[in-house]
Amino acid sequence: MTDILVQQDRSIATVVFNRPKMRNAISLAMWQELARVTEGLAKDDSIRAVVFRGAGTEAFAAGADISEFQENRKDSASALHYNKQTAAAYTAIRSCPKPTVAMVYGFCMGGAMAIAMACDLRFAAEGARFGIPAAKLNIIYPVDAVAQLVQLVGPAYAKDILYSARAVDATDALAIGFIQRLVPKEQLEPATYDYLQKVAENAPMSVRGSKVMVQAILDGLTEARRAHLRTLALEVFDSEDFKEGTRAFLEKRVPRFQGR
């Protein structure tokens, strides 16, 4: 039984961390597989959105598998190799051109927080808990993940979460902007997939362009980025989907977008 499962329902793919007996703790092999799987989904034209979740409802993931650290992260040399694998997984999720959602039940800790932050959106069930216990292990959290935490919750809350290593409950996570939906446990799965099905029915080029636009704003609007975004915004007017969207509007019907 594989520790990373990939499921597809119509145009939505789900990546499952499948170690429920260990609260879905992520092994080094899983980090490597996560990068490979996500890169594959990014290139799959049949996929329009991706969900990341843990098996069961006890945990999204308890973070990296700390039982491996004495071997795989025992010193700076081994940590460098390990960190390259985790960074590749985070980068694959961040750079995925499809909308991504972390669907969080229960615990979302440590490296799992970075996975959730790498996603576009985070939807959580009541009772979910979030934390970065790096300060309890004498680990300094990766710079790109810290940057995302600051973008999401601001510098003061980011310092609070990192300094204290405390678990933040779902209500507080919603209040500070870390998560975008908080729903009863039994409603999380249908709410997540209903939302993404609506997203998947929209024009893929428009959705993808919006994702690129927001990231460019966060990265800083240099003249080169502005020029690229202007070109991106003009290109859609030559697409089949623009013609289809216009026809559907005039004919008062639901458009059938093909992503071209």
C-alpha cells in the first residue's frame, strides 16, 4: 500500500497522505513522491484542480516523520539533502498552475503546515489544529515557508506561531486569515469538492492567469513582470474559450470551456 495516493473524480485530483496509523507523518520517501506526483498533475490537461489531504479525519499530517531524523537529518550534511527533498515538494505545489486546496481534518503540524501554505487555499473542519513546533526541536523553519506565513497572517502572528510553537485552533486560524473556510467536520469534504467543481467549470486560462497575476503581485511588480502580465491578459482574446464564453453569455447557456 503506497503512502501517497492519487485519486481523480472528473477534473479534480486528490493527493492523499496515507499513513493514518502515524497521523499521516511524512517520510523522506513521501516528500520525494509528493514532488513527483504534483509535477505530474500540473502537466495533466484533464486535471483542473488539486486537493491535498490526509487519510481519515484525525490528521491532515502530523508533519515530517521525526523518527527518521536520527538517520536522515542527523547533521548539516544530511539535513541539506533532506531539505532539498522537502523544498522540491513545496515548490511543486506552489508552482502548480492549477488551483490547489489543502483540506484539513485534525492536526496540521510542522512540515504539513508548509504544504498547506503552499496551496492556494486552506479549508478546515471544526476541531482542526495548526502549529509549527520547530522551536521545540531547535529547527529554523524554511525561509520560503516563513515568507508565506507572513503573507498569510502578518509578521506579528507569524512570530507568535514560530516563537511559541503552540497549536492554533481552527477558530483562531480563521480569524487571523490562515484558513479560508471553517465548516463542521461532516461538511468539509462536500464543501471542498462543491467549491472546486465550480472553479473547474470556469475558464482554465482565466483561472490560471489569475493565479499568475496574484503571485506576481506578491513577488513585486517589476516592469518585466508587468509586461508579461499584459501579454498574458491579451492572449486570451485569441482563444477558443473566449469565443465560447461570449457565445454562451449571448445564448444564455452554460459555457463549455476546453482550456484553449
